[in-house]
Amino acid sequence: MIKEQQVINRKDPRVLYLQIYQFLKAQIEEGFLKNGDILPSEYQLARKLKVSRVTIRQALGKLQRENYIIRKRSYGTEISYHLLPQKDEKAVAVLMVDISRPFFSEIVKGIQTTLDNRGYKLLLYDTENRSDKEREYLAKFQDLIAGFIIAPATGNQNHAYYGELLAKKVPFVFVDRYLPEFNVDAVVSDNFQGGYLATKHLLELGHRRIAFLGEPAATSLSERIEGYQKAFKKYGIPLEKNLIIKGEKRGFENGYALIQKVNKKYPKVTAAFCGNDDIAWGCLKGLADLRIKVPKDFSVVSFDNLNFTGQLEPPLTTVNQPKYEMGQKAAEILLEQIERKKEKKQKVSVLPVELILRESTSRPRSSKKVGGKTKGG
């Protein structure tokens, strides 16, 4: 039976949960607690050790992250300790938010080419843009691999885990989006400039009511919105903030649903800047189903320049981001961290973008060219 005096020394400078964690860890490793044994409940442990349940929960949480126990609802906390495999110094875990999307697939190709050329292996995992899945992979592999390349999940809740990677000096690099509160290398495209160029193009054609169609925000999307806003400000045109619309869905379905909403609620909107090509694809389909002709009746501009955009009907005007090169650069930076093992200040590497003009944009019907510029009605 576990007793308070065995576990806790009130004069010890270590916080209480660490004392409990280290005691239980030693009991497991030395075989006093065996696989399949069930620990007392949080309430029972807290009462026996005269600490709060929060303290017990912290200790058990750390044991669970390190694979010493399994916690099962309505069952209890079971000892489940197995010696972990040896660390693979040539393995890199790549965590992407949605591998099925061509954008992230292109980034992965760039990463893989670089790793292959340098004799490293790639372990690819899809977090499905979920913080809990991302957390699972961070905890599982942090002591087993050389480093991580991560596109962090939207609304990220894994700050404690990233803090743990930093404390353990596990190399990692963010790609496409990043968490600005961490002093970590990141590789992104120039989302701000791309958002500005896309909106500027529509404004110069004469459009004045331009909807921004987006998804739950990541840093990449937020920066595109900032570029959209800058274009309105530079051209002295009032910005209607209610036209920045973010759907609950993602990709094609999101674009389809949002353009239906715009058509119903804001019928005077003449153009849309879609936050990515998947949204734009859904937007074009939605407009076709509404019998709204693009670009005759409505213009659409997007962001990414995925392979399919030139084959859409009509071919899509979009901002090209160097997806493959982003992956290459992220892998190069990570390998430099791994092989040089030098600490340095965070650097956000911003790669240039360009607007690719195709057939999905034109002047609105009510606008006309005046003195070489477009004047919108």
C-alpha cells in the first residue's frame, strides 16, 4: 500500500506532482507495480497522499505521456510499461493537417526529396487538423526520432508539448503555418503579399464589394486577410468587414456553402477572394449551380495554384505559392539543426509568391476603363 511518507518529502524543492510521478515511475521500472496492475483512483491517491486531485492528475498525465500507464474511463489506471525502442537518429516525423489535400502533398514531396538525398527517412502522419492527434504523435515520437516538421493544427492546444520539445532540445520546424509564441524556425509563403495581390487585382478591375471566403483561421489564412485589408486601405475604398466570411467546413464543401450564403445575403457582391484553391473549386461549382456565369457575372480569385486549377471551368486566377520549395527549405533547416546542434534565434523564412492570371476574373458589368484605370460602379 502506498503511504505519504514513502512518496512525498515536504522539504524537497521538487513540486509535489513530480515527486509522485518519480516514485510511481520507479515502482513500475523496478517491477513493484506490474503490467496489468490497477492503481487506486485519483480520489483515493489524493486522500492517501494528502494532495489535491489536480496534483495527482498531473503526475498520472506525465506517466501516461511516457507510456507507463493507460487511463481508461470507467475502468481505472492500468500499468502498461514496455521498454521503448531505441531512438532512430535518421528518422524525421512529418505531421501534416490533411495529407489528402494536394497542397500538403506537394510540401511533403519537397521534404521527402531533401531527406532522401541526405540519408534520412520520413515518417508521415496525418493529424486531420486535430490538436489531440497532433499531441499523440508529439508525445509518442519525441524521444524516438531526430526531429519533427509540423504544420500545426488550427486552434492549437499543444503548447505544453511544444514546450517539452524545447526543454528536451528536440529539433522541430513549422511549415506553412506556425505558432508565433514559440522561438522556432518556420517556413511559409508570403501570405500577406499574396492576399494583397489577389485583392488588388480585383479592385483594379473595378470590383468594390469583394467577399473573402475562408476557413477556421491559421496564421497563413490570417495573413491573407491582412493583405486583403491592406489593398482596400491603399486604394481608399471602405472595407466591409462582414464580407470576411469563415465557414465551419473545410475545402470544397466550405466554398460551395459560403458562396450560397453570399448570394443569398449579399447579392451585390461581384467577386470573391477564396482563401485556398479547394474553397475556390467549391465556390465555382456553387456559382454554376446558381446559374451565375464566371467571370461574366462574378469573378473569383484564389490562393495556392494547385495542379487542377488550370483545368477548372473557367481556369482559375490564383496566387502561386512554392509548395515543393517550402518542403525542401523546411527539411534543410531541420537537418541543419540536427547535424550542427546549434541554438539560434527563430527565423521565419518567407518565400515569394506571384499572381497567376487566368480566366476566372474580369471587370464587373457596371465598370468601365477610365484613363487607363478601371473605374467601378
